[in-house]
Amino acid sequence: MKRFIFEQRVRWEDCDPGGLIFYGNYFRYFEAAEEELLRSTGTSEWEMKQKYNIALGKTDVGIQFFAPALYDDLIEVQTWIPEYDDKRYLMRFEVYKQGTETLLCKAHAKVICMQKGGERLRAREHPPELLEILETYAEEGARKEKIR
Amino acid sequence: MKRFIFEQRVRWEDCDPGGLIFYGNYFRYFEAAEEELLRSTGTSEWEMKQKYNIALGKTDVGIQFFAPALYDDLIEVQTWIPEYDDKRYLMRFEVYKQGTETLLCKAHAKVICMQKGGERLRAREHPPELLEILETYAEEGARKEKIR
Amino acid sequence: MKRFIFEQRVRWEDCDPGGLIFYGNYFRYFEAAEEELLRSTGTSEWEMKQKYNIALGKTDVGIQFFAPALYDDLIEVQTWIPEYDDKRYLMRFEVYKQGTETLLCKAHAKVICMQKGGERLRAREHPPELLEILETYAEEGARKEKIR
Amino acid sequence: MKRFIFEQRVRWEDCDPGGLIFYGNYFRYFEAAEEELLRSTGTSEWEMKQKYNIALGKTDVGIQFFAPALYDDLIEVQTWIPEYDDKRYLMRFEVYKQGTETLLCKAHAKVICMQKGGERLRAREHPPELLEILETYAEEGARKEKIR
């Protein structure tokens, strides 16, 4: 299994008066990691969105915290795909203090591929470029008939 | 059981190019709801932090999304305490489009009360003002020997 | 001259490790103040944007800081229109610690009304609802032939 | 004169429903550019803050906008020091769409070096590492007796 690695400096404006990252700002870093993961295989989220008129919507996100990320820390976001079907995928994230084995947090995001254009968004099949990306970072046996 | 109600206008700068709230920004609204819940019973998070030299740290947060909150929507964050012990509490959130029964998302946050001052933070017992607040918004039977 | 008053609690996640508001986050509060100013006269920015297919774009913004706004402070944003013409307006902001005469910062935003729909946005005349709002909060003599 | 170059991808969560960067979020990018400028000469803002117990406070910031930065654009922030004295410095920023000569915005930030530790912060002389950095990116003749 291949993990995508995204490095991020913990920024002043992302930290709170406690001197550590405001937990909600982790989702900024995860969103950036997801965009760069998609870009790493030759296309980009934005190109796919325009080409296929799709939206990639989150249906479930969460984080478990183990140790704080402090201002000016360099952190490493590791991302991979533990499971996906033809319309959905699950991403997992592990965040480490860069150059160490200190696990700062674990997170997940469930994503659904949707067609834009009408009043409401409806689930649709992943475009081929997206499927290819999912396979690149998928765990063994990640491809399912149907995930929830 | 009593729920704390926090109203929030969905702001332009909290929304993304899709026209709906960037999911990570929900945690801004939940943090504000939590602060106002604590303030509603006569003290405030900041007063307690200073008086007792404590920090209230999140150990686990998550959101499940059912319908989007759009720019300029008025939303209602309902908050309550489904369980707590003498050092931790769990908050639940349900977000509705104001004046409707449209559930936009459900969320949770696990919180631990910690003593500041040393190199590391350690779990400590809730100060009495905090316990009182937890009881005010607790579900029946929420008080546990120990929650995880 | 009438000033629009907008109260805001300085939130944990808007503050930095120095314990005071990250200066860039003031623009969040100013944006909210502008939206509520527009709403206070019976319409809303969003309604006008949809009805007339316009965008209200900033061309120049700035802040001068005199004293810090600290976490959990209640601040009062005072807003008014020192000058406007038929396509542009200038907003001024003064921020006080609520209930005091302590001026925390002064700010401004120049706004241009633009027509959406083509490839590029072009300046256009304010819709009548917007003109009415500008007049409500305008300084004496604010109406100009042309502002820069 | 040497300019410091900082590249930034315009992120989904930094853009608004108009599809372009929310103007207040530029200050996030400028803050990151400033941190990396300081780091580029061998120390870091955080190291200096801890070593000398200083704070670098903004007293005046502003942006003039010429063209929008859109979601997923790669932008180049160019930064330099047009003037400084022994306690203050002025930074200027120009933002270009990467690889083009399209100027998106110009900005500035006035910064004051302050001593922490007492009830109030007081202006103090720049530590030697900071002075060296200012000289590295200073315009010719930037060193003044006293700037306002």
C-alpha cells in the first residue's frame, strides 16, 4: 500500500491562544492534502470538477487527537484509501510530527461523487481519472461492491 | 433533557466556491456554541480557565452531513451532554436550518479537563462550575463512573 | 450621521498564540458587519445579488491597529459610509471594546458594484435598495460625482 | 534589491462562493510569506520570539486589489522591505499569478518589535538576527532614522 505524503508547517494564524493548532483547522490541511493527492497523479480536483461537472462532497469526517501540533511544527500528513466503491471513497489520514514517529492524530473523510447541474446533487460513478487515483493509494482489498 | 440553542448566520467567508459552508468551518460554530453554553449558566470558559488554570481539550470530534448549509442561511445549533464523568464530557450537536425540521448535520466532541502549569497536561476533575453546567444540559443518566 | 453597530465576541479560533485576534480575522468581523448593515434596512446582500445578478467587490481594504482585542472580549464594530458615488462606496469601521471608549482599530473598505454574467465583471450602477442603504448610513456630503 | 518569493496554491477553503479568494485570507498567505522570509536567512520568527522574548506586532496592514485570484491558481507572493528603523519595519507584497506578469494585488504591513514580559508591550530594538534579515531584503536606502 502506498501512502501520499503532504508536509505542512503549522501556521501562526491556524493556532489558538493555547499555542497549538485549533482542531478545526486540521481540516484545512486535510483538504490541501486531498487536493495534492489528486494532483499527484496527473490531473487535479478542479480539472475533474470542470470536465465532468461533478462535486466531491464529504458525508462524514472526524479526528481523534493523541498529541498536540504546536505553532511552527513541521507536520506530515499521510493519506490513503482504505475502501471505495464506484461512487464513494473513504480517506484515512495520520498526522506525524515530521521526522518522528509521534502520531499527533488520526482522521477520516467519507467522500461521495455527485453530478452537478440540477436542483439537487445525485451520486454518480467516479470518472476514470478519479478511479485511477483511488487505486494508486488504495489498501489491498479496498475495492468493494458497496461501502456505506 | 434541555438542549442549548445557538443561532448562527452562515457567513460568506465560511462558504466555499460550491456556495455552501466549508465543512471544517462548522467547528468554528460548534466552538462558539460551546462557549455560549458555558456562559449561559453564569460563568464562562475563559473565567474558569483562569480561575482554575485548566484547559478543555478535544480528544475526538466528528460530523455526519445530511444536507448542506448554504450561504446566508440562518442555522440553529442544538447542543447537549449525553454523557460525562468527573474528568471528561461528551457533547452532541444537531444543526437545523432555522425554523425548519431539516437536519443539516450531527456532530460530537469529546472533551477532557486538564491541569495546566507543568510540562505536560494531565486530566483533572471538573471544577464545580463546570460540573453544574454539564448537569444543566445532561441527558437523563448521563453521569457515568467513567467514559472513554 | 448614523453609524451601524455590530457586536461580536472575539472567538478562541480567531485568536493566535499571542492571545489576541489574528489581524486577518478582523476582516471576517467586518464582512459580517457589512452583511448585517445591509440586512438592517430590509433587504440583504444575498437578495440583492440574486435579484440584480451583481457582485460587491472589494478594491482596497486596510486596518490601523491601536490596541489589541483579546480572546473573549466583546467588541463593537461601528460602520458608516463616508463617501459614495453611483457605482462605488467607501466604508469606514471603528472597533471599540464594548462599553468603553477604547478604540482598538480603524479600518476601511472600498467597494465596487459589478454586473455578473459575462466573462469579466464590469462596474455598474447600484441597485435602488443599495443606494437607499448607503444614504441611511452616509456622512453628510458623502454623495459624490465620482470617487476613486 | 532582492525580493523574497513565496508560492502558494489558492485553496478551496480560502475561496468564497464567488469562486475567488476571500480577501481576508490573503493575510494568511502574507503571514506565511513573512514567516518563510524570516526562516530563509537561517533563523525563524519563533526562534527569535523565544530567544529574545519579543513579539512582532502589526500596526497597519492593507491591500489594493487589481485582479482576482481564483480557486486552484498558483500564486507568487513577492516580499521586500522598503523601509525600516531600529524598532519598526515596513513590508511590501506584490502577488502575481505564477508564471505571468498579472499583478493580482499589492499589500503592505507595518511591524513593530516589542518586548514581552510586563503588563504592556513596549517597542524595543530589533534583535541582530532580525536586523540582518531586514537588510537582506531591503530596498536601497531603506534604513531610516525613524519611520512612522
